[in-house]
Amino acid sequence: MAPIPIVFDTDPGVDDALALMLALASPELDVMGVCTVNGNVSLDICTRNALGLLQLLERNDVPVYRGADQPLVREPVYATEVHGKEGMGAAVLPVSHVAAKENAAAFLVEQLTQRPEEVTVIAVGPLTNLALAEKIMPGVLAKAKRVVAMGGAVVAPGNASATAEFNFYADPHAAQDVIRSGAKLTLVPLDATQQVGLAEAVIREKIVPLDTPMAKFVVDAVANVLAYGEQLGRDTVVYLHDPLAVGVAIAPSMFDCLQFSLDVETVGDLTMGQLVSDRRQAPVGGRLGHTVNCVMGVQADRFLNLFLERTLNLQAE
């Protein structure tokens, strides 16, 4: 079977980097381009990280497109306390001598219109680029074979606020636009992503001894995430939020999906960015929101083994 052509939209970010590593190591996917977006860190840093990661992975054949440098409406917010000031924890990426191209939204429109029903968009950052593509050409996201987006929290609490996951909190208006776009959307919310974690013990006992450039990158990259979790008194684990979105595209049998009627709150000091699920008992069409497939369960051990094998050549025991 021919690999699935994908556009990878990202704001690298530690788990974004892990997700791109998995995508590029998966023969099921053909990464046609990486689009960067303001999110975990500024657009300039995100773009530099994407280029540097491709240099590290020896995949400079994959073009990088600069996207939105700010959210649609709200002021930018960042997650440097989690990912570090440069977005990659303690890791230092090589300098790429490849220049990024411009206008990620136009690239999305081009790919989706030239290859309707063929291209899958995997979005693991704020959805600003996708929303801008929809503004350029209304209905263009519906031309994708599928849009897989990491974002939101259906039942789980938020991680950027009491109610909101970071990607939706960072650009709630874009998230709302994408959910309302009519795209064949599969959402990968915190409810699923917090089921798969890379534990500190696994990093120390299995990844550190590998002593390869990629293993060193992973160890250094996740250091800030682990330290932040420890500072907050949480379990020292790196949740594989963004890699799960890639997993949905390459190994769908590992995931359990449910349909919900969803929308996104764009105002409110306590609720901006909240993914609102109308779970009332009601006749068909009687609920508020838009019907979206949401990943709510994952075969965690299988996925973690797949991730480690493909990204680090670490065989499951």
C-alpha cells in the first residue's frame, strides 16, 4: 500500500519533536511538508527547531513552511515553563542551512486542492494555520482525507487552565473554526494522550544507555518536562501528547474513538479555550455543537513500544 501523504503542522515543542521523529520513521506516511505555527514558543523559534530537527534526522528533503506568528484574536501565550526558552528543553539542535519557505496556510490550500481526498493533515499545535487556510478558501479542510488534531479535553481537566488544553487555549478561535469547518476531523484530546507516558525510569534505564545521537537528543529534550513535573509534585513522566496524533494515522487499530457534539469556548476568564461537549440525552440533531470523532482510549503499552522501536530502535522486552 502506498504511504499516506501528510502535511505536519506543529509548534516544536518537545512532544512535537517526538511526534515528527515518529512520523518520519513510519513507512506508512509520506511527509510532504512541515508547517510551523506560533505556540509552545514563538514562530521564529518553532521554525528554527523544525529545521534543526530535520537536519538532525538527515531529512532536509522535507520542506518547512512558516505559518502564523500569532493567534487569530487573542494575545500569544507560550509554554516555555514546560518546554524551555528554546522549546527543546536542554537539547541543542544542529543549525540548518536550509531556509524555510513562507505561507503555511497557502501551502495547505495548495496541497488539499491539488490532491483532494488524498492528503491527511496532522496538526499538533494551535490550529491557526488550518483556520487561515479555511479563511483563504472556505471548505478547503473538507478536501482533506482526514484532519488529525491533538487538542482539547473532553472529560479530563485542562493543562493550560482549569478547563482548557494548551493548543485550544493558545488559539481558541482557530480551534472553533476547525471544529465548525466540516472537515473529517479526528481529535486526540488529553483524555487519550495522558494514558501514554514515557516514564523517567524508562528514560534512565533504557534510553540513556543507548548512547546514540537520537537517544541523547531525547534525554536532553525531555529533561525540562520532567523537572517541571517534579516541581509541581506530579509523576515524573513525559506524556506523548503529539506522538499519539501520528499514531492515529499509522496504527488506527490501537485506538478507540467515540463521537461527541463539540464546540470551543472563545471567551471567559475561566473557560477560554474549553472544549465543550454536549452529552445530554437528546434526539438526533438536538445537541449543540458539531459531531467530531474523539480518541478516548489507546492500547498504551503497544503504542509506547511502537514509538520506542521506530524512533530509537529500542526493542520491546
